[in-house]
Amino acid sequence: MVFIKHWRNGSGLGLGCVLAVHAGFASAQEGEAAAQDTFRLPDIVIFGAARDERALLDTPNAASVVGEEEIRRRQPSTYAEMLDDVPGLSIEGGPRGVSQEINIRGFQDEQVVLRLDGGRQNFNLAHRGRFFTDPMILKQVEVLRGGASTLFGSGALGGVVFTDTKDARDVIDPGKTVGGEVSTGYNSNGNEWKYGATGAVQHGAFDALIFLSGRDRGSDIEDGSGADIVDSQIDSENYLLKFGVEPADGLRFETSYQRYEDDGVTPPNTNVQGTPTTSVNRELTHEAVRAGVEWNPAGNPLVNANALFFYNNTEVREDRIFDGRFDTTDFETVGFEITNISEFDIGVPVALSYGFEVFEDRQTGTRDGAPRAQTPDAKQQFYAAFAQADFTVTPTLTLTAGLRYDVIDTKPEGGFASRSDEEFSPKLALSWRPTENTQVFASASRSFRAASLTEMFPQGVHFIAGPGFPLGGPGSPFFTGVNEFLPTPTLRPETADQIEIGMRHRIDGLFWRGDRLDLSGNIYYAEVDDFIDTVVTFIDPATTGFNPVTGRLEVAGSTTSRNIDARLYGLELSADYDAQSWFGGASLSVPRGERRGGAGELGSIPQDRLVLTGGLRPAPGWELGARATFLRKLDAGDLPAGTQPVAAAEVFDVFASWQPQRGMLEGTLISAGVDNVFDENYRIHPNGLNNPGVTAKLTISRRF
């Protein structure tokens, strides 16, 4: 793509210009500082990537943080709107928020771990998403890219996404015991009205938070051509209760309950257009319970412990309008984990993180009250122990070594045999800090993912491809037009050996005191054995058999999973500048991947993407900005055979906000924006639907 070629050819020049500008301003910095109001940007802190709290510059992994300020700026209705400029990450599944899933570097769906307030979100039902928390209540999203099974187990091939909801202290102003926020907004595309309310109280050692939100759509979403995304008028509600108590210094107990509901008419595959014969009345309910303990006694470097119990239950009810067929799916995850960090000295300082994790996934499905073969009753149990140590070899060099051992027991019903697998997940990483503001890191790891229940055991009809027809003369097989699931109970777990090299550099005071430029870049390479690939065959000779009812030889299509070998590699770059009066940023993702042995391309690899953001703060409380996203086109040669090419796209957004600093409107935030200003009609690979067209947004919130 032209812009990527130009960026590559000019990347060294661009960095050189930044450093030259830095040097040129150094001599005049004192004079400039006198004319500027000095301010200090907070350091970027990672909480989840190493199961502890550390500065981003001490993290030997590719990681990004999306904070509350950016979430407010984006006014997201979906996770795609919130995260689509994070390097290496894309949200696939189309414009319906209920279908969206994570893709990191071409690892997708269950190949990426999603955690909410520490607990795993493992819901797995084909063509349905697993985001069940309104973005309005999130205070931070962390994206850890690259293999992470050493600490986070099955599914962390592509990485981990941590979503953290607000606590009472995030809502209550300093010096107060009660606080809250109310919010309302409107999105023009789909006529979506949204509302939210948060209340919090803190009294002595006790604190509590309550949150509720709703999103009501009045019409279908439109793409850039003005065409409706048929059956995308889906409403949702979200509730959250949190309670915490700190009976002693360094000791905190916390529990929470979250409930999410959505309902509307949609296809079972929410990444395709609705049709009169496939659309269903859908009702989904998701409940999540968390109970945790944090114990970090002062003066005891051997104890920094966390214990967490989590339980999720997701129920999906789909009533097909055409013929009344009624499907139900229940998916439960229950788990418990304990981790501790001990710091000691063995000649060099050591920080040792260790613990164990146990969790179980259980699914059941029915069709018209009978067991549903497409979603068979089954459960998987995971038992794991892990340890990871950071050795401070020198004040500037840290060596990280870790190992995890997992046992996976799979127990299906319906005639399939139970099975047990075990996996080791080692990791070795180096972090070098040649200067206080520079980090160079390298890592090598092995990660894994156990095959899911719906990949191993599905049976029955997948879809109707069309009317049947004979394949030849008399006596030849008759094609039924039916595509059927073929179970593959012997699917092997996926394993990925990955290496990564990266660098971060921070420049403080580039133009004046308090501003900051953050630069980062990394390259990665992954060899994946037993990559699980879904294959849809139009006419599959393996299904040929005699049908005694029709008295003829019949053949059908098939959908099945298989193990293949693959490689994924790529480049990620980002630059972020922030100052009192203006800000800017850029991120570039160049992912690549193919099947090994010359077997062709992988269909899960996203497009190259460049995102440029810039804006001004002309006065206290005011912010104006724009964002441009450039997507590379994918030709037939870039995709597996039979996959539809994707055109290049250039998408522009504008945004603004005003937060009065005094008077009766103090505490109010008014945010406005227009996404896809020029109504670009485009599709993001591997989605099946076009993205939304021009969308105007307005949100008004008030803290008290």
C-alpha cells in the first residue's frame, strides 16, 4: 500500500526530525516554559499484564492502555468504536455490537483471553460476541499483545484484553463521601438513545457503587451507501453493583454483581444480513459474579496476595420468526484463582509471581425442547499452576522467566469419549533500560489453546445452501443442499512458539515543560502448530450415503474443524504526543500470516491499518480534534481461495468536548462528534457486513 511504503521509506527520517526538533528546542526551553502553564502528564501504568502493577516502561511485552479520557472522547456504542486504533488489535464481527469479537494479529475469538475485573469471559457461541459490559462504566482497557499463556492459560495465543470497571473512588471526588454521574446521549445512525447513572458512597472502611445503563435503537444501522444493516435494531441494558471493605491497611475485600440484557430481531449469525427465513427474536442475559481479596501488608515483601472467585452465566433464547423454531443455549464459567508476589534477594533482587487457577466451562443447548446437536452438552475443566520471576540482574537489565502447567479434562455427552490433555507454557524475556526513558525488550514464549466444545462436538444441520439437485445421470448421488456439521473430537490443542522484539522511548519536555512524546515499536513472529481452521465444503463426498426414506444415494455439504500449521508475523508502531494546548498520535499495524508448507493464506489476518489523530485545547475545558483511518485493500492473492476481496478505505472522524470550569455548569461534560464524516462505504476484513456510515454523536454527562 502506498502510505505504508512511504512510511517505511521515511521512518528513519521521521524519527530523526523528531530528535532534531527536540535538540533545537532544548536551548530555548527555559524561555518557552515561562510562557506556558506547566502541567504533568501521569505515567502510564499496567495492572494486568504481569498480574501486578508496573510502569509501561518496565513491561517486557507489547501493550497498550485505553483510559477513561479516551473512552469519553470516543463516545463508543460498541467495542469496535472504542478500540479500533490500538496497534495490532481489531474488533471483528461487523457493526452489530452483539456480534463483536477480538482479533489480535490474526488470532481471533477464543485465541484471545478476555477478562472482566480479573475474571475470565469464556462465552463461546459461533457468530455471537462476548462483550457484555457497557463502555460507559469502564475506567480502563489494557491490551496485552503476544503469547501470554504462562500467566493467563488457555486462549492467550494472541494476547489478553483486560476490561476494568470503575470503583467508588473513581466516582467520588477527593474529600467527599458521596458522588455520582448521570449521562445521556444520542447516536444518529440507528437512532440510538443511551442513558447511564452511577452512584457511589464511601464511609469509613466501606464503599459501594451502583451503575445502570440502557441503549435503545429506533431503527436499523445504515452503511456508507445508505443501505440498512437489516435487523440491527437491538436494545440493551446493563447493571453493576460493587461493594468493598478495607478492615485494615493493605487488606481489601470486594464483591460485585453484573447483569447485561439485550433483545431484538437479528440473524443467528449476527455478522450477516437478516433475511425473512433466518431472522430470530433474540433475548440474551449475562450475569457475572465476582468476589475477591487483596492482601498487601506494609513492611512484608513476601506477601502481595490476591484471591478471586468468578462465575458467569450466559443464556441465549432465539425464536425463529419464519417457522417458530426455538433454540436455547446456556454457557457457564466458574473459576477460582490465587496469586502472590514475593520480593527477596538471592544476590540479585527477585520478584516472584506464582499461583494456581481452576475453572470450568459448561454448555447446554436445546432445539424445541430437545438436546441440540449443533451445541452439544459438554464441559471442560482446567487446572493450572504457574510461576514467573523477574531477576534484576543489573539496575538497567531485568530477566523474566516463567512456566505454567495446565491439565484440561474434556467431558462431552452424546456418545463421545472423554479426553485429557496437558500443556506446558514457558516464557523468557529481557528488558533493558539504557536510559531512564528508554526500554528495549525481547521475549520468547509458548502459548496454547484447548479446542473448544463447539469445535470438537457439533453435529446436525449448519445451514441450507440451496435447493437440491442431481449430480449426474441415473444412479448418481443427489446433492441435498444441506450443509452439516461434522464433529472432530480428536482436535489437538493449538500451540504457538513466539518471539518478539520491541522498543519504547519517552521524551519529556519536547517543546516545553510537562509535555511528552511516547514512541514504541515491535516486531513479532509466531510458529503455530495445530492451528484450528474451520472448513466449509459446498459438496463433500465424505458425506455420501444411502437415504432409506428417499431411496437414493445422497451427498451433502459439510462444516468441520481441522488442525493445520501456520505462521504469523508483523510490525506495530505508535507515537503519542500530549501537551496542554495540543495533542497528536499515530499507530500503524502491518500483520501477515499464512499456512505453512505453501498451503495458502490465513483468512483471519486483518488489513494493514494506519490511524492518525490530532487536536487542540484552545482554552481550559475545551478540546477539538480529528482522526483519520487508512485501511489497505486485500486482493484475491492476499486471501484464501473463495474469500471476497476487500477495498481500501479512508475514514475520517471529528470530535469536540466542553467541560465548564466554573459556574452552575461546573461538573458537566458535553461531548460531540461525527464518525465517518464523508460517509465512506467500506468493510473491514474478515467481517461479512459493511461498517456504519456517517454517524453524529452527542453525550451530556454531569458529575456531582
